[in-house]
Amino acid sequence: MDVMEAIVGRRQIKQFKPDPIDMDQLKSWLEAASYAPNHRMNQPWQILVIGEETRAKLNHKANFGDAPVVLAFVCEPGKTPVDRDENLVAVAAFIQNFCLAAHAAGAGTRWTSIGSTENGHEVLGLGEGYEAYVLGVGYPHEVPAPKHHTPIEEKMKHLP
């Protein structure tokens, strides 16, 4: 699968098959994700592999689509507001790389904001200034049809 096909074909998966994800393959997707751009090569991410007890405490309303693997991508705080913003963007790029690598291998992801909740912060043991984005990872039960996207021309503005 080429990169354009991966970008355009990746979807938010709602429900996963129970088939396990090979941990060596998962690590290869994480390794690929680590090539995300990041300011000063600070690599402001940490990855938490969520076990059953922690997963239950997170209490996600859809149980992450019954994904066989749940990961939390933690963003380290910055020393300044600009550093914080750069870290958030770097972690988002890391997650997108991970999602594309998983998709290219036939797996899928479900990106959630549960790590941003008060309960999510407490359950994941996040310190002040840390943020977390929690993803279910597995093989899709079905891949949703693409949703309508605003034509890119409507999002572009040309400056003099």
C-alpha cells in the first residue's frame, strides 16, 4: 500500500475482531511512528500498554470497540507554552504515523479522548501538564465508508 492510499483509506474503526495483534508487529508500527517530526528531537511521547484492570477503570462507553490492544499515547508537558504546543503536535504526528502503519498492515485504530478526562488522568497516573490519547488497536470487524470531506479549496486561503 502506498502512502496516499494509506492516508485516504484509513478510517476510525468502531468494532474490532477478537484476533490478537502480534506484539512484534505492534512494536514495528510504534518504531515507524517514532519518525514523526518533533522539535529538537525531544520525542515527547510515552506509550502505555493498557491491561484489563486499567481498561476497566477507564470505563470507555464502547470498550474501545472490543479492541484486543489498547494503548495510551502520553504527551509530556513543555517548559513553555510554545514547547507544550510543539509537543502536542509531535505526539499527534506520532499517533497519525502509528495509525497509518497499522492500517497499511491490515489493522485499524479507534482514537478516543478518554485520556483527557479527569478519570483518564487519574487512572493513567498522569502528572500535571501531561496529556494522553487512548487508542484501541485491532483488526476491523468492518471498515466504514468514507465520510464527506469539505473540498480542500474551501479550506485554502491565498495571502498576497
